[in-house]
Amino acid sequence: MKLLVVGGAGYIGSHTVRQLRAAGHDVVVLDNLSSGHPEALPPEVTLVKADLLDAEAVKAALNAHQPDAVIHFAALIEVGESMRAPGRYYRNNVLGSLNLLQAIVETRKIPLVFSSTAAVYGTTDAVPIPETATKQPESVYGETKWMTEQMIHAFGTAHGLPYTILRYFNVCGAAPGGTIGEAHANKTHLIELACLTALGQREKMMIFGDDYPTPDGTCIRDYVHVQDLADAHVLAVEALHGGGQVATTYNVGLGHGFSVREVLDAVDAVVGTPLTRELAPRRAGDPPRLVADANLIVKELGFSPKFTDLKEIVATAWEWHRTHPHGFDQ
Ligand code: UDP
């Protein structure tokens, strides 16, 4: 298959490009490089530098490269920033996706795989969270993803556009071998921050609250390895292309969670020295427990995550950060 990967130079996009190449697919990446890294792409992959807000450029890319399917990752992803600058998020994430959908139905009507998030659910009592749980996004970021899901659904119904939506839980880790990994300008994720603390780039790790109703009092998250998530995209796009898939929306997670303390213990064990920890107040908007019910993607797409051991997951992140302490800016 020939795939157009929109936002393919980012963290999850670049790992997916690697796994698509490993599965024998041709890849063209469209990315505005606002946060992506061209260095994260294999040399044989064509990179089209374009913004989804430039509708003509998106149509031109589809016409020029004639892909068999599109995988769409391009989005702004910071919850806190989305609350301070909602306009940027609605414009970039919703309007950008609308331009892409419009271009797809006007040019080729090819299948679409869309990158969504567990943030569409908000706080829910239904844990593990099934795909059918109520959608009550608590941030503008989550809202933009939920709005885009609904847009895709409407385009799918109106224009017969085949699509699959993948809702990710906590994505982490790096490709084994440490060649590519997480390199966001604004770092907020627990495992990345812990690795950078271990490298001495930060003084200590803050634990945001230890009075949650969980066994050790810290929040529990479902940490899915980025390479397993990338494989989920390969499965989804291949199933869509083969016309054999049933559901339209899948959670992607391990189906079980780890607490903040368990994650920090794993980092200590992998790094070999304990990080300084300090208890801090709860972070606004953190639900106590977010764990995927991932049975549907296992059953229907044969998703079979390889990274289920927390220390192994952390070890891949550590290998990347240890060998690339400043990300792609060496
Ligand atoms: N967390 C923490 N200290 C940090 C960063 C995160 O205690 O320095 C906690 C955070 O409050 C949440 C969990 O770690 O309970 C995972 O947070 P992360 O930002 O990695 O992902 P999120 O669940 O927000 O998508």
C-alpha cells in the first residue's frame, strides 16, 4: 500500500512510519514541522512540508502522490495550552482535519485512520473504559479530538468514507535501539520527565498528589508503548484496505494500569539510582484512574502488544534519552 501519513514527523507518527516501512508499505509524510522532526524519518520517505490549514496544498499532495489510505496524526496536543489558547486548538485540530476530510472526499475517497485520545472520555466511573463510555472531554484539546471524531463519522456516513479511529491512552517509550523517541518542546509526560531528571536536566520528580483513591494514593494510567501503538495503526490501515474491519473506533492500551509511584520505581530500577521525589499538590484535571478496555482491538484487529512489562517500556525510553539527551537537537 502507499500511505500518506499526516503529522508523520512527530513522536507517534515517526514510529508508525517505521512500522509501516517494516511491514512493506510505501510512505509519504505531510507535516508542517511545527513540532515534528524530519530527522525522525527514514531517508527513503518523501516529506511534503505543508500545513493542513492550507487546503489547496493538502489537495495537491493527495493528487500528486495518489495514496491508498491516509493516517492522520497532525494536531496540537497540550491540554494546559489548549485551555489558554483555545482558538489555536480549534483552528489547527478541527479546521485542519476538516480541510483534510474535504480534500479526501473531493479527490480520492480513500480510507482514513485518525489519531484520537482517551481525553475524549473525561472522568468516568466506567474503568476499564469501554469505547462506548460517555464522552465528556474536560479540556479543549479533548474537545477538538471528539469534534473531529464526529466530523469523520459524518463524512463517513455521507460520502461512504471508510475510517478507523484509535483512542490512545498514555503513550510512552521509544523504538528499541534508541534511534527515535519522544522529543516534545514542552515536556509534561511522566516517563520522559523522569528520564530527563535522571540525566540531571531537572532537579527532582514531583508526584502530583498521593491522596487519590488508589492502592498507593497516586494516579493510575494505562501506559502503551509507542511501537505497539504504531503496530495498531498498521493493523487498522491494513484491515480498512482489506475491507474486513467491523468497528470504527478502538481504544489502544494494555488494559491494565500502573501508578505514578510504580512508574518512578521502574525508572529508578532501570537507571540504577533513585531519583529525588517530592510530593506536590494534585494537578488540575487528573482523574484517579484511566485504564483502557482494550478487548475490542485485540479481538477484531488482533492487536497484541509486545511491551507489557513496565521496566522494559521504561528501558526503551531511557535508552533514547540517554543517547539523545537533547532530543534531535544534538
Ligand atoms: N505526573 C506526576 N509528575 C510529573 C508528571 C506527571 O506525578 O512530573 C502524574 C500525572 O499527574 C498523572 C500521571 O503522572 O497522574 C501521568 O501524567 P502524564 O502527564 O504523563 O500523562 P496524562 O495522564 O496527563 O496524559
